Amino acid sequence: MVAAQSTFLTTLLGSAPQRSTGMAWLDRVRAAALERANAAAVPSAREEEWRFTDLAPLARLSFQPRAQAAAPSTQAVAARLLPQAYARLVFVDGVFAEALSSLPSSAGVRVMALEQALRDEPALLEAQLARLGAYEHNVFTALNTAFLREAAVVVVDPGHAVSGPIHVLHLASGSAEPYAIYPRTLLVAGARSRCTLIEDFVALGEGAYFSAPLAEVSIAPDAAVSHIRLQREAASAFQIAAAFVEQARGSTYRLVHVALGARLSRLEVSVVHGATACETAIDGLAMIGARQLADTHTSVDHAHPEGRLRQTHRCVAGGAAHAVFNGKILVRDGAQRTDAAQSFRGLLLSERAQIDAKPQLEIFADDVKCAHGAAIGQLDAQALFYLRSRGLGEQQARNLLTYAFAAEVIERIAVPAVRSALARVVLERTREAA
Amino acid sequence: MIRAGAPVLLDVRELEASIGDKPILKGVSLEVRAGEVHAIMGPNGSGKSTLAKLLSGHPAYSVTRGSVAYRGSDLLGLSPEARAQAGLFLGFQYPVEIPGVSNAQFLRLAYNSVQAARGAEELDPLEFDDLVREKLALVDMDPSFLERNVNEGFSGGEKKRNEILQMALLEPVLALLDETDSGLDIDALRVVAGGVNSLAGADNAIVLVTHYQRLLNYIEPDYVHVMEGGQIIKTGDKALALELEARGYDWVRAEFDAARAAA
Ligand SMILES: Nc1ncnc2c1ncn2[C@@H]1O[C@H](COP(=O)(O)OP(=O)(O)OP(=O)(O)O)[C@@H](O)[C@H]1O
Ligand SMILES: [Mg+2]
């Protein structure tokens, strides 16, 4: 063990319940990840990748693994459900809640919890689980894999278009005792298939908990995946998440991610173009206040020609909040005719709020189009006056402009019910942040 | 229309104002009564927009001397929204683009804010739609402008029509129109003037800031003021506008300076 290891890690690792999963290969993966986690330390702000995100408040706390999931009332859950969903996997404090889930069986797509997936699709799981989710260099992905017991698994057959969104709902019940959970999602989209995955992290109560979600998305040739990720964790929660995406030839991946909750959150998105003509769209919104910190790190690896990226990121920071964005675009030697565009805009609502943004373009091919822009500012004084001169109160005018700033990302959400629900949440948020 | 004994809507006295340390208005006096149409002309940079924006409550200006009463009570202590709610309207020389806010949404919020302040009925989106379509016809605007973001990508003339649309909806007591005629083609000018005229009545008043006599063929002013160097240096009737068109501003300045030297 590293001498500098924090209480946070020692508590987590000291409590590792290494009950066998019944699958030798999975036990081996977990053991290897545990070894990694044991050798690792909580990243410090001295590391370039963590420069703006101080994990000290996290490292000070000790979290126990969640032993028993508290059963939330169906009433509390009902409001979070999405009637239009094709299927629903609900996890309460990281534990699969079968009674709250809805898993239709129809040809072309399987939506399963890990246990069933290991029974029904052992070969596919052995080939795909923990294939993309690298844990060698990151203590949080290592932790997720070391404690891997639960997962949402979605397998879409070639040529199949799933009739509605697949809703993976993670509910945090909240509790007095700080606990740790490790949500995990595996999506395998077959060639020419189409699907929409919604990962939805919602707190039902308050409480400090630590969540380290990890998603693996594997997209076969000419398939299209739409991925919506909503982070609405509790105000004193910590979420350090990662999403690994691999695209095959001619495939499309669209991600809209929204961070509203948590005391401290971080999302690392890593997209790899594994063949030619991959198309990626990433739209992100972080809207935070009080003493929240929200960090978004994205990386798109253009390893082959004719890839395309469209990325928008918006941060709204009020109170003494701190938003961080790092958008890496790597265009490798030979990835000719790559066409990438990234736009970042930050909105500071108060003097004490802070936004750090870093576009990071690394281009090693010569025939490429790479555009990026970054701007951080306050609400436009002229627009505020214009609205007020028409009778809108100052606060109302501020809220409207703040909402309009965020709406650009919300409007990219292709599921109408999610879009309108989120629009309402954000509108309320502008009122609270005020 | 000048009527003796008509109530005074706006009473600006010896107004001096600065932006930062820079004095811009240097003693402006102006009285506007119900039913009147005033035109303010004057060279670029003379302070016309400053006066209009200051009267609407723009926070950039600080008043260093003088007073402004609106319908008998102090105006300067009111927030911009309170002024709008009390019936003051500024048609902007440069209307502001607001990305992400639809024109329909904006117009309805503005309408309802003013209605609420007047104790009048607020309208839901459907009811408002009927009303706004009626007003759109007045300024000859296509309903597609409702779906677009406020002024975003509007041409110069479209922005000005949108200002008149807002005026038509809010039915102000006192409208300050800052170069609403600039950038308009002949047809648009007629449309805008028609909109203004249909609003003008015995109980309200209009102050037009303009560079062109042309507008005054359509909207007949009761008074024409010349502003220069942060002051109103001459006031006349509509004949003055024609004279300015023919002779420029220099003679007005010379006359003003001579009068001052004599005093
Ligand atoms: N923010 C500012 N900072 C410095 N000077 C300013 C500012 N705003 C206005 N001014 C100055 O105040 C003076 C009056 O400007 P204003 O816009 O009122 O003129 P105007 O009469 O409306 O001119 P125009 O006919 O060109 O519209 C100008 O000299 C202008 O440069
Ligand atoms: Mg002007």
C-alpha cells in the first residue's frame, strides 16, 4: 500500500467483500482491478488532469460499501419513471431493484441486470465486460471494476432499432452513514442497430455518498447510439464517473450529458474512433451553484480518416461554484479529413463563481478541419436592460437569460419527455441559483 | 396635438448626466404633455440616445443634477421595469438580440408583466397568440417572427418593426422612439409610421428621435427640438425640421452661442 493512501481509500479497500461472482474470468478481472486500486492513490491537484479539481473534501471522508439497499416507496419512484421507455432497469443505491424494473423480452434487444446476463450471455459478457473500461491508470475505474457486482447490460442485435429509450435509473436513497456505490452499464450495439440509452442518476434523499459509475458503449459498424446522461445526485454526494465509447466504421454516437447535482462531480468521456467515417456529437451542460464543483473531461480519439465531431459544452456557475471543462481532441497521424468542431461557453452568475476551461487539440494529420472556441462571461448587460425595459423584473430577466443559455444543450435531447422535464428542472434551478 | 391644460406626462428639468466621469447631458429641459408628438433631432453624438436610455432607466448613466418627473412624480428613483410598467416605452436605436429566447415567449412575458402591474388580465400562450397576431398585422410582420429568437438574425428593418410590435402590445403612455425610422425602406417607414399614429391619442405622447425630416411627413410633430452637445439648443414647430433639412445644424449652434454671449 502506498504510504500516502487516504482514509477514503483505506476504508473502501479494507472492506472489499471478495465473494466470488461464480465466474472465474470475472473474479480474475476484479482481482486485477483491486490490485490496481490498492496500488493507487487519490489523484492530487498536482496532477495535470486534476489541476482544477481538488479531491480533498472526498479524501477526508470514509465511505462504507452499501450493505443493504433501503427500499424507496413506489410513490417516490413513480415520479422518476419515464412512461415512453421501452425498458427500465432500476438500481437503488447500486443494487438492482427487480420489482421496480420493467424488462420486456422481445426479439432484437436484451435488457438485463448483470446476474441474468452472466447466465444468458456468458460468452458475450466475457468478451465485452471490462474490455473498454480501462482501469490501469485511474483509481476510480479500478474501484468500480474491483467491486463489480451489479450492472445494466443492453445488447442490441444487428439491424434492430429499439422502439423506445432504455432507461437506466440509479436512485440514491440517502442515509446518515456515508456509503459507496459502483453503478455500471454495458451497451453492445450490433451493426446497423439503433438505440437510445438514458442513464439517470437521481437522489431521493439527502446524505453523503460516493458513487463511481462506469459505462462501456461498444458500437458496431453503421449503428447509431443516442446516449443521455443526467446527473442529479444529492447536494452532499460525490460522483466520479467515466464513460468509454468505441465506434466502428460508419457508426454514430450522440451524447447529451447534464450535471446539476452533487457536491463534487466529474465525468470523463472517452470516445475512440476505431475505424473510418465515425460520427460523434457531444453536448454537455453543467449548471451548479452554492459550493458545488462539476468537472467534465472529454476526449475524442480520431484514429482513422473521415471522422466527424460536433461538441458543445456549457457551464453555468452561481454562488461559489466551480465548473471545469477539458475537451481533448486527438487527431492521429493518418486520420485525414477529420472534421471536428468544439465550442465552449461558460456563464458566471456571481463574483465568487469560477470556471476553468481548457480546449486541448492535438493534431498530427495535415488534411483536417478543427475549429474550437471558448468564452466565459456574465449575463449580457444590454440584454438584461432590454428585458427590464419591457417590464420584466430584474430577477425574472436574469432567470430567462440563464435558462436561454442552458436551453441550447437541453434542446439537443431527442426524447421529448426527458427534454421537457429537464427544462422544468433547469428553470427551477435558475430561480434557486439566483 | 397641443392642448392647453393637457396633463404633463414628462417634465425634465436642467438634467445633467454622465457616464463614468464623462458628462454627456449638460442641462436638458423638456416638457411633454398628453396628446403631443415631439421630435428630437441633432448631430451624431449629441446625447439623444443617452437621454432616451436614461429616461428608461439604463443603469450606465448617473444623474448629477436636475430632475425628471413622470406624471407628476419622480421618475429617476424607479427601476427600468417599474418605468415600463408605469407606461414608459423605449424603442431602441439598436434592438438587442437574445439567443435562446423566442420572440413569442419574450413578447408574452413583457405583455403579462405590464398587464399585471396595471391590474389587468394576463394571457396564457393561446390567448396571447390571438392578440399578437392581430398586432403583427398592424406592423405587417410575418407570424414566423414569433418562433424566432428575439431579434436574432433579424434585418435592421425587421428589428425596428419588432420594436413597434412591442409598442403596439404594451400600449405605452409615453413612447420614446430612438431612430425607429433608421434603416427602413419606404414601405416599412409607412408601416412603422402607421403603427405609431394608430397608437397616438389624446392620453399619451410620443417622443421621436430622428435624423430625417422624411419620418415627419408621416408622423406630424407638434414640437421639433434640436439637441447638441448634451443640451436642447432650439425648439420650434415642424417647419424647423424642414429648415434643418435644408440648412444643417451649424446656424442653430451659432444662433445659440450668440444668444448666450448676449445674455
Ligand atoms: N458607454 C459610453 N462610454 C463613453 N462614452 C459614451 C458612452 N455611451 C455614450 N457615450 C458618448 O456620449 C455621447 C452621446 O451619445 P448618444 O448615443 O447619446 O448620441 P446620439 O445623439 O444618440 O447620437 P446618434 O445620432 O449617432 O445616435 C457620444 O459622444 C458617445 O460617444
Ligand atoms: Mg442615438
